[in-house]
Amino acid sequence: MTEKVVVLGAGYAGAGAIQRLEVELEHADAELTWVSEHDYHLVLHEAHRVIRDPGVAEDITIPVGDVVSPSTDFVQARVESVDTDEQVVALDDEEVEYDYLLVALGSQTAYYGIPGMEENALTLKGLDDAREIHRRVKQAASEASRNDPAKVVIGGAGLSGIQSAGEVAEFRDEHRAPIDIYLVEALEEIMPGQDSELQGTVRRHLEEADVDILTDDPITEADEDAIYFDEGEPLDYDVFVWTGGITGQDALDDCDLDNEHNRVTAESDFRTSDDRVFAIGDSAIVDQGNDPAPPTAQAAWQAAEVAAQNIARAINDQPFETWTYDDKGTLVSIGETAVAHDVDVIPVRTFNSYPAQFLKKFVAARWIADLTSWPRALKSWSSL
């Protein structure tokens, strides 16, 4: 009997898994279907570059036809729901049946019930989001003056918030635009939970880029003109970007799988509470003992290969492999500079400037090369 294998999502987890599944299922009696709302894979951890220059988009988007072979059926559609009893995925205009399903839908922005946040904040979860931030920043700058500069506020000082602030600063400097930039974090320090050495180095680079950092005061409300804090005075804005957290996709709201905040819980072999459904990437909370795997690009890259192998093993009734996340370090860009920390192949714990910038570019280029080719990756180098 032909086994129908369906992969949902074209992010790091989905794109990596679909390629590996083509290899694993090459000689199996199986049909492989890839479903995504977009007909391209986005190198999401470089999407912040589009805030400064929309022309970067071409270099960080990879058409699905460059990722998979013609033998894989690609369906461009939005996933609406998953019915595990009927083994059917409902799309916006059709249904897809499966025997084995890999959920790799990624995440969406979490607003934590903060009044006015969803209605008034821009987000950075895709290419269109980055383009809209660019448009709004450019418009605000054109309407401002040196005596009355535009205020761009970034809420959330994790990787996305920091990198977004860095790109706005580069845009300001390149265009000599009258812009004040604020990076707001509810907790005591930027990059919460990270090593203090990394936090301090990143903070220094942000301050050198004239980014005002406001910490230790959560946002309690947002309207179309200002954000409000638990203790401090309101902060007016012209552009407000929220990067403060993630949650699962709405398509998993009513899915009959064990989950937390719409993120499907999975074992270390990526099996969910349904034996025919596997989950990886930001869609999943993957068991790693004391703490789950982080919702990062490098975790998704690592997980994709093992998840694909385990789906093939399920079809062949073979034992599953377990996966252990290997943290290979942190890379963060602040405009044209970058900071690297705990990179496993470098003896220096924290470093910055050109070596960190080169390493960050190389990591993104290697991912593009793995999906396509090194000539394609080198063509994108200047945009990374």
C-alpha cells in the first residue's frame, strides 16, 4: 500500500525535513506532499535585513522548486486544521489525506493579552512584515525633522528585537534620517536568560548605535499613538514593532494532540500523542529532559534530519532514533556588526566585529547551500 506522507510548513524545519524525506523515501512505496502558504522558503533569521533594504528579499527567499524535486507534490495553501481521527489536513480550499504527518508550521506572535497590542503593533514573522516595517519607518522619517524626530519603538529585546533595532539604526544612518530608536524589555536585561557577558557586549553595541534601551518595566497597553508601562511614563511612537514572544499557529487550536499554547508536545523522537503525527520546529515543544529544545533556527535544522529518518523508520516498522539538541552558540547582528558567543569551533567565548560578522554570514550561507548550492549561497552573501 502506498503511504501518504505530508509535511506542513516551509520554514527551516519543513524545508530541511522535506529534502531528507526525499532521500529516505526514494525506494519506498510512498507519496510525498509538501504544504505551505508560501511558494518559497524564507531564511527567516535574516528577514530583519529587509527592514533596511527591501532588495535583500530576493537573496533570502528560495523557491520551493529549488528545494525539492518534481516528484514531490507541492500544495500552496493555508492550513486551517488537522483532523487526526480522519487523518486529514483541511486547507483553505481543499483537503489532504495522510498516513504520516509532519507538523512544521512554525509559530505566530504572542500578545499575552496586552490590550491594544495586536491591533496596533507591527510584527516580524515573515517577508511581508519586514517590508511593512521598512515602509512605515521610511514614511515616518520623511514626515519628521531634526527638531521633531520620528520615534521607532521595538518591544521585546530578544534576538528579533535586537536585530530589528540594529537595522533601523543602519537605515537612519545611511539616509541621515531623523529617527529616535527605543528598545523596550519587560525584564531586567536584554536577551533574557542569556549569559551576562553576551548581554553586556550586545548592549554596548546597541548603545553605540544610539539605541535607547528601556528595561525592567513591562508594557501594559498599547494604542495607536503610545505604549503604556506598569510604572514608567507612556512612550509615544510613530512606528511600533512587537517581537516579544511566540505561540503556536491557529490551525492547531482544535487539533486533538497534546499541546501547550498551541505548540504540539513531542517526544525526543518527534512523535506526538498520535503515533502517525510527528512535530518539529517552532510548532513543537520537543522533550529534552529538564528543558525543551529552544524555538531557534539551529534547533530546527538539527531536528529536521532525524524527524525525516524517523518517519521513514515508522513506515518500515523500525526502531526510532532519539534527538538531542546541540547548542552550537549564539550569533546576533546589530546592523553591520555582529556578536558571537559560545561558538563551539572557536576558543574565544565572546567576540564581535568582522570575525563575528563573517561567521554569521557563513552560517546563513551554509544553510542556503545545503538547500540549493554554494553558487546560490555566494550570490546571496552580500545581503546576509
